[in-house]
Amino acid sequence: MPFNYKPLFKLLIDNDMKKTDLREAIGIGPSTLAKFEKGDNVSLDVIDKLCTYFKVQPNDILEHKAGDE
């Protein structure tokens, strides 16, 4: 997958949050949380909720990995 969510997982650690805490805080389902773990695409609405909640920019949530990386 061209995206990974390592920055999001770091944000969770920095904020002493569990993934289930995040789910409840921004109102996402377990399947969306699983997408983060697999590196699958999520909607921009979800990225918007994360950015708003953590008061960060999208690059603080996800990374783009080009081609063969």
C-alpha cells in the first residue's frame, strides 16, 4: 500500500491513548481501525476527523510511500 499510518500510531502513544479510545473519540468503527492497521485507504472524512481531533495536519497522521519502498 502506498500509505502507512505510523505517525498516527505515534500520536496515540504520545497521547497515552489506545486504539479503542480513538475509535470512541472520533466515532469510527472497528473496520476503519483495521484499515489503519493494514495500511489500507480510509476516507478523507476520517482523515479530517483525526486532524480535527488531534489539531494536526494530514502529514502528521499518515505517510506516503512511493513505488518500491
